[in-house]
Amino acid sequence: MNRPLAGLQLANVATAAVIGYAGWGDHVMALGLAPAIAYVWAQSPNRLGAGLALLAYYAAISRGLPHGTAVFFGPEASPAWGWVFWLASSLFLALPWLILWPAQRRGYWWRVPLALLLVTLPPIGVFGWGNPLTAAGALYPATGWLGLLAVLALMLAYCYATASAQPARNALMVHAALALSLVYGSLHTQPAATVQAMDTKLPGVGIGQYDFARTYANNQQLIEQARREAAPGKTLLFPETVAGLWLGGTVKLWQREALPGTIVLGAALQHPGGDYTNALVALTGESEQIIYRQRVPVPVGMWHPWAADSAIAHWRDPGVTTLQGTRYGALICYEQLLAWPALQTLWHRPQALIGASNDWWSADTSIPAIQRSVMNAWGRLLGIPVATAFNY
């Protein structure tokens, strides 16, 4: 490979990594940088360069995985598992872009949508974080599905700019369009949350960590926290799995308090044989009901159907529920990083979004910030309020 070509390839990989790192973090508006990855991909000098650029993009986004995975599986597992999962998932997501890269710089009109479709839907979509379509909420708030089409159009414009007779000038025009979209998006004010999110710092909370004494103490702490905030007509949202196993004794513990308003709790529903459902439970006065079942549990960590203690994946559930007359879309933890369950939820036109996460394993990584940004982006896309509760 000659030096100019090697230099371009290196610059592309570095640029893709910057887009992934800077775009996916604390600030929802930074997600607006994501469509520019199409420009990096399209101007790659060869197929390998295109694949390496997307690998760098996805690896930068999932930078919290090596540390988070090591904490999740604990000291009994090799630290190498975190690095393997990080690299393997990034390679998996980069593969469609590598295969679909056109040497003749033609056919972008079907290649880009197909690549996005492949990284959005299962099986690849099960690991489909970092989806550029998420930028629609930052760039084109309150536009719904039209905003997604606008992001697709922006990515296609980037691709065709690189194949034009004047690539530099045309790419500059698309950059300007992206910048104007960012300005437009920044002027949007998101509606105030209709649900009060209650963050927690509870030890010993997580799938498989169901010590009876610890679970009882955690629920007592949650009840005390709820007692301070509960009020008629008010909805409190607590994080994923903080209530532990949802057993009859736990239900009675909460119901005897007769707290006003609605309490939404993350809990685990045990099934015969050892499988379980990661769920959200709503308590209202004397009643309790399961309002949401997680559709996409964490692969390997929670969802491992080859074992008896796997989380059940409720793939086809719509992801919406009605509380106090409001239609809520719900996403639990890992689902918040993916486009597929979010789009499935948006299809049912929720009036608000709620997200519950148990991030004890990723508290010291970029993952919680990305979850919060992505949730806000989807809310902005529909122009609806968002509430997210985290356990650290």
C-alpha cells in the first residue's frame, strides 16, 4: 500500500474512533455526529479500510465493555472475557459494512439501508448498539419516523458526495447540513418528565444475587425512599431488579405500606425450572401488576437459553403499558443501547418513555451516560418526556 493510501486509511480509522467516542457519551446532542460515519465509510480506500473504520467506531462506542464485563462476571471469570466480548461484538457489527462497501462507489441507495437494517434487527441487532439512526432524536426532534428517514438521507448524501466529481465541495455541503441540523435540534425543549425517577445505590442487587436478608433490607430502604416522595397521582420509578425476586412476601411488604400514587419497581419473576423474567412491577394502592417484561436480556450474561437459569427473552412484547391514563414505552437496561426494541416501542406511539437500569457492573464506565443519552434521544424524536432510574 502506498503512503497516501495508508495515510488516508489511518485518518479514516482515527476519525471513526473519534465519532464513536465523542458522539456516544454524556450529551444527547453529540449523538448528532453519528451519521458522519457514512462519510468515513464511503471514502475508505478499500474494503479492509472500510471494515477497520467501522470496527474503530463500534469499539470506541463500547469502550466500557472490557471493564464492565469483568465486573459483571466477577473474579471467578477470566478478565480476558471482557476484551473478547468487546472485540467480537465490534467485529460482528462492522461486518455488514465491510461486506457491503462498494469498490465502484455505486449502489449506496440500497447498500446503506441494508447495512442499517442488518445492524438493527436480530441476529446482529442483538448486539446493535451505536446505531446511527439514534441521531434522529438529536437532529430532528419531534419528527418521529420522518426524522429517521432524514438521517438515512443525510447518510446517503455523505456517500454520494464522496463519489461525485467534486467530493470536497459536496462533502462540505453535507457537513453544513449536519451542522444546521444540530443547531435546529439544540433549539428543541424536551417536555418535563411525568414520572419521578428514583436512583439508588443498593449493594447485592442483581440477577442471581438474591440473599433473603439483603433483599429484605433493600426493600425496606426502597420503601423508606418511596414514603418520602409518594403522593396521590404521582408515579415513582425505581431501577431494574432492585426489589429482587417478586414473591408473595415482597408483595405484602409493599402493600402493607399503602403508599399513595403508583410505584414502579424492577423485579425478577421466577419460573418453574429456574428460568426467570426481568420485569417492571406497578403497585397502586392494594393492587399490583406486571407492566413490562424485558424483551432483550443481556446476551450470555442473562440470556443463555442453553442453561436452566436463563432470563426469558420476550421478543414480541410491544414494550408499552398504560398507567394512570398515560401510555408509557419501557426499556430495561441493555435494551436502552439497542435500536430494535426502541423502534418496536415507538411503533406503538407511547406518550412517555421510562427506563430502568441496574448499572452496578458498569457504574465506572461510559455505559450509563450512553444509556441516558440514547433514552433522551428517542424521547426527543417523538417529542415526549423521558424518565430513567439507575442503581449504581
